[in-house]
Amino acid sequence: MKRAFLPLALCCVLVLCATVVTAADKAGDADPTHVEAAGNVVDQLTGTLWQKSTLTEKLAFLLGVETAITVEHFVNDKVKEHVGKTGKKPISNLSPFEKGWMTVFKDTPRSSIAQLVDDWYAAHPDHLERPVMGVIWFEIIAPQLPANK
């Protein structure tokens, strides 16, 4: 079972990287490996690049995020199994983002998530510099979570 996850995870990372490189190429960036001052490649996927991306590229990006969360979920379950066998209290290694994504987007098609992001940027054209992941967390997921989470 573990062997099946590694190729899947690598495939998703490659899809995600291809999406970022393609989006950067479309934005006219001569060097797709260029990293902004923040030093974080994910921060480069802003509303500007998101709007220039095709639906297929957006869905590929979201698939990569979902796959990473799924891998973390399965790893976390294995940690809980091991800790449960030793008699220690089960712990969760999932981040608030991962837990929030799983809660808010449960049974939500990726195309609907992409549309939520599209709608947010359309309603806030003066915030196209904001990273997509920040919009997904702060503007879409976090407001829908219960106050105590």
C-alpha cells in the first residue's frame, strides 16, 4: 500500500510544478524558476496568474493540494494506529489548513473550488497580488469553520 502512495505523490508534485511553470510562462516570465522576494514558489501563484490559467491548470493545482492533504491524512492515520498500540494518546499531525480543507470542501468538486477562487478574485480585482493559497484559507475555508476550531 505504501508503494502506491509514493508514485501518486510524485505524479501530483510534477503536475503541480508543471502548472506553476505553465502559468509563469503565460504571464510572460522569462525564467519560470524565478522566485519572488518572499522566496516561496507557492506565493507566486497569485490572482494574476490564477486568472491567466486555464480551468485544466486550476484543477491540476487543486488536485495537487488535495493529494498532499490525502497523503498527510493517511500518514496521520498510521501514526494514530502506532500510538494507539503503544497505549499513548492518539495525536493529530494535520494542520488547521488540512483539517479545514477536509471539513469545508468535503464532497465539493474541484471545479466548484476553482469557481469560488475565481469569484473571490472577480469581486476583489484590486487584490490580484494575493496568493491563491491565502485566499483559499483566509477568505474561503476559515470563515466557514466553527469559531472554536
